[in-house]
Amino acid sequence: MTDKKPTEILREEHENVLKKLDALEKVVSNLDKKAEISAELKELASFFKTDFWIHFAKEEEALFPEMENFIPREGGPTGIMLIEHEDLRATNEQIQGAVDEYLREIDNSKAREMIQEHGSHFIGLLREHINKEDSILFRMADMHLDRPQLDKIIKLFGDIEERYKRTQS
Ligand SMILES: [Fe+2]
């Protein structure tokens, strides 16, 4: 068991994601240099295809439901975060398809356009989203969640990690 609060764990994950977004932004602005950027693009696409979603699962399945004991989902901040999660999921699907095509095709001008368009939406939205969670949502969580709720969330985080590991092995 960790002594960290759930929001501390999620904040640390946000920092890692923000670094990945910086790297992605750089790669997306250099799509004309395919030989140079392919390896990094592949690695970043793989992160946003799999590992990244553990973080969303922790929020959606563990943190948000506990917060919804004191703030309603409908019209409240968790409801808004969930709408943004859906936008990010759909945008990521587009990016993944375009990255596959970009890496596969020699003439990849269409894929490049797609990566640029959906990539910049994804990067901008996710940065804003993280900022909102860090500065508003997690503060509310820190104010309201009691010890039993914190323990429950931490336990669920462990279950989610385990579940993810099983799908990877
Ligand atoms: Fe988050």
C-alpha cells in the first residue's frame, strides 16, 4: 500500500503525459522527416494506444464515482471531464489510424494532414484537460474525500493496474 493520495498519483501521471505531449508536438511538426522521426512517433503512438488509458480508467472507475457522492455527474465537473475523455478517445483513434498509414505508405501526404489535424486537437485538449483536473477537480477531491474513500480508490487503482498487466502478458 502506498501512502500517497490518489490525486498525487494522478498528478504524477499527468506530468509524464505532459512530457509525452511535448515530444508528440515536436514529432508532429517534423512529419516531413520520416526517417528521423518514425521510431519516436511509433513509441509515442504506442503509449497513447495502451498505457495512457490506465490513467483514464483510474479516474473513470475509481476517483470520479467517489467524487459523485458529493457532486452530481450531470452538469458537474466529472461529467465535463468524461465528455472530454470521450473526445480524446475518438481523436486518439483517428491519430492511431493515421500513424499506421503514415508509417506504412510511401506517399503519406493524407496521413500527415490527418496526424497534424487530430494531433493538434489532441495535444491542445489534453493539456487544457490536465490543467483543469489539477487545478479544480483534484482540489475538490482533496477537500472532500475521507479516509475510507481514499483507501477504496487506492485499492481500485491497484486492481486496475493488475487488470492491465494481465491484458499485456
Ligand atoms: Fe487525468
